[in-house]
Amino acid sequence: GVMAEEYARRAGEPEAVARALAEMEMPRAAGGALPTSEAGAILSLADRFDLVTGMFVIGAVPTGSSDPYGVRRAAIGLVNVLRAVPATAGVGVTEGLRAAADRYAAQGIEIPAERLTEAAELIARRYEQQLVDAGHEHRLVQAVRVWADRPAQGDRVLAALERHVDTEEFTALVAALQRVVRILPADPVEDADRTLLTAPAELALAAATDSVRQTLQGQENDLTALVAASGPLVTAIDAFFEGVLVMDPDLEVRAARLALLSDVARLVNDTLQWSAL
């Protein structure tokens, strides 16, 4: 990177280009200096996405005791840049790996989707470990792991979670949502005939879900906004489980009720891994 910067200057390239070539190698070590320019940050990410993707293609995956090609170090660098450089906020891990894979495909090298999934998991584990090493509570780290694809957003959600986790409103929300999640089957629930939902508790839950969805438009990933809007939803969930037999003998009615609960789950599933709480 240092020599690339010098050669670029001597070749008459603009200062921004020369600096970006030097910053492409940043961070050089865990905790090292990060790129300060947008171009440097993007080059840094591109270089590391390419390395991680390529190593997974040829099977040079790091083990607990061996990482001769610095794949784990590249993953840590990726996470550091994504967490700290605002210019990279729009870049997702999966998106970056796929872009690297597309470059290989253009050269006739097709990369199986499972290799990219494994690479994304490696990067997610690096993010998770950074949070644990920083002293964040393990269950809260697990709850925000859904944001490993966008670590900077994960940091913001974790900060909000730590502010709310011990509040009465949040505790009630978690308890209500876990009642919903526990009864849903593992496989996705298909939509059903909602006209079968006629009980007051069913209609109230559907209305509360729609109301929260409308309130959260444009701020779907804002945990604080969700907590602030959750009171009526929590009340409706509790009333639903107290007044309605979800697993009704009538299979069509049961399907409609499960579809309603699945709608509630979809409303919040992208915000946190609620089962971790």
C-alpha cells in the first residue's frame, strides 16, 4: 500500500487516488488504523471480499489452529471497516461476497451458494466475537446477530437494546413475542382465509399489528420506535392467547389464526433474534 501510493503519485495520479491505494491495505492489523476516505474504504472492502471469497472457493478455510492465508484477518478487517466508516453503511456482507463471486463467474469460475453462506458465517462470527470481547452481554449479542450482515446497524440496535432491556415495556414486549414465536411451526406459515377471524380478540390483534406496522413505516429497524409503539400490541397479544384457542380443531380456523400470529412475527423478526432474550 505504501509503495502503491508512492508509485501513483509519481505517475501523476490525483492525490485522492494515491491515498486510496494506500488505504486499501487498512487495517493492517486488528485495531489498526482504518481508511479515512470513501474510495479507500471501498477498495479495502473489495480487496478483502475478494480474498475471503477466493479462499472459500479453493477450500483454504481457516481452522482453529491454522489460517495461513489470513482469511480470518481479512474478515476482521471487513467488520472493522463496516462498523467504523460511515461511507460503507450501504454495503452488506452478503452483497459484497456476491459481488466478488460475480467477478469470478465472469472468468468462468462458478461459486456454489453454500460457499458464500459459509464465508458470511465466518464474518458473522468475527462480528459476534468483537462484541463479546468488548464486554457486551452474551444474550444481547446473540439477539443482534441478525444484523451481522450490516454490522454498523447491529451496533446501533445493540446500543438501543442495552438502553431498553431492563425496562418494563421491553420486558412485556419480549414475553408477548415469545408466546407468539413458541407456537408457530418451524416451517413458514402460508396465508389463510382471514375472513374466518371474527372473534373480538382476533380482530383486535389484527388491528394492533396493522397500527404498529403503519407507525414504523420508514423506521422498521428502529428498536426504540418499536418499543414506544408496542403497548397496544402487547395488550392485544395477551388478550388473544387468553381468549382464543389457536390450535382450533377446525383446520381452516387454525390456519387463519397461525397466519395472524405469523404476521405479528414478521413485523418484528428483522429487528432482533427475540428467542435469545
